[in-house]
Amino acid sequence: MFYSFSDTIIVSFIFIVIAAIFAYQSIKVVPQQNAWIVERVGKFKCVLNPGLNFIVPFIDKVAYKHSLKEIPLDTPSQVCITRDNTQLSVDGVLFFQVTDPQRASYGTSNYIIAITQLAQTTLRSVIGRMELDKTFEERDAINSNVVAAIDEAALNWGVKVLRYEIKDLTPPSVILQAMQKQITADREKRALIAESEGRKQEQINLATGDREAAIARSEGEKIAEINKAEGQAQATITLANATATAIRNIANAAGEDGGMTAINMQIAEQYVDAFKELAKTNNTLIVPSNLSDMSTLIGSAMKIVQSQKN
């Protein structure tokens, strides 16, 4: 049996097409950070790593393709009930990564739906154990609890949960208004406390200033009294010294010629001046009952001078 040239060309073309199909089916190029699951006749065969890989055409097939990158998953918003029976609308984002492609393929029918549902139920459970105010203060604790609960269950799914972040916590509008009033009242309370503390400090400062001023005044008065006393003492000493000097001078002068006469004259003048001053301050004319008292006074003074001289 003979074939024509055209039949040979057709057969060759068919063989080339079949070879190309076999090459396409057998050569698999896996991108970086990806893993492909190969099944042989419906049974798990192997995991294809990034790079060039070969499989048996029509017997082996790529059943699953997984990305090994970190994947953000937006969890739907849901209503949670707090410990004090307050409704909260909560939504967040979950970050996970496929670590075991085989388990991710056969551990669950859809690991994305599984971890999403588990994140929602765990979040409701965590928030249900907290009061409303604590949910706003302890977001990090909520995130950590959700991650710990999901990660433990996700190990069987070949998934590693990295973190969970709450995007928004929205209580009802009535609760928001009450919280706003509470915040306003708290701020007004702090303002009043700060104002009263300021007045208190002002009064303390004024009292301290008055006390220090009084102490300073008393110290000044004390120093002034001391200086005055010292001045009076010094004046008394000076006056006494001057008087003593004057007496000594009189005593010395009495021993000179005419000294006694001068002393008698001075005593008489002082006696007359004393009565003159009395007459100025009184309407009644004062006259000594015994004019001989002047000579008696002068005689007594002379005896004193003579005794000081001797």
C-alpha cells in the first residue's frame, strides 16, 4: 500500500499536533510563591513547587492552585451583643497565609469561607464577654483572642492566621448620644476640678505670701527694736559720760580763782529759770515761801562740789 506525499504531510502534521498537546499537558511552570496540587486518577500525587515541573499527560492533572502569599480577607459586618446587653456593629479584616497546600486542598471544602465564619463566631464570643466601654479600650485584646481561636482550628486546614484587625465598632445612635453626653459631662467635671484646684492654689499662695510678709515685718520690727534699744543704751552711756565729764570739769574749775563764785552764779540762774518756766505754764504766780531757800540750795551744791574736789 502506497501513500501519497500529501498523506505523509497530513500524518506528520497530526503527530506534531499530538506531540504539542502532550508537551503542553506534561510541562507545568509554577510561579513564585505558588503551589499546585497534582492528582493522579483522582488521588493526591504531589505538590508542584515554583519552577519547571513535568507530569504525565491525561493521567495527572492539576487539581488545586494555591497562593502562598499573605492574603487579606475582609470579614462582613455583623451585630454583636456586649456583656451589658448593648448592640455593636463590628467589621474587620483577617490576614492569613496558606502553609500546607495539601491540607488546604483536602482539609475543608473552602478554607476561606471556613475561616471567615470562624472569625465571625469567635468575635461574637469575645465581645460577649466584655462591657461596652471595654470594647473600645481593648481592641488589641480582642484581636489577639480572635487570632488565637482561629489559628488553632485553621491548622487542620493548612492555613496560618497572622492577625486580625477591627476596622470599626459602631454602637446604636442612642448609645452614641449617651456616650457623647458622658464625655461632655466628664470634660466639664475636669474643667471644674481644674478651676477649683486653681482657686485653691491661689488661696494657698496668698496665705503663704501673707505669712512670709508677716514674718518679714516682725523680723524688721524686731531688728528696729533692737537697734532702738542699742541706740538708747548708747545714748544713755554717752550722756552719762558727758555728765561725768561735766562734773569733773566743774570740780576742777571750783579749785581755781573765782571758780566758786561762778558756780554760785550758775546755780542761781538755773533756779531763777526754773521758776520762770513754771510761771509760763501756769496762770498762778509762784513765789517761793522762803527766799532763803536759794542760798540753802547754793550752799548744798557747794558742799557737793567741795566733796568731789577733796
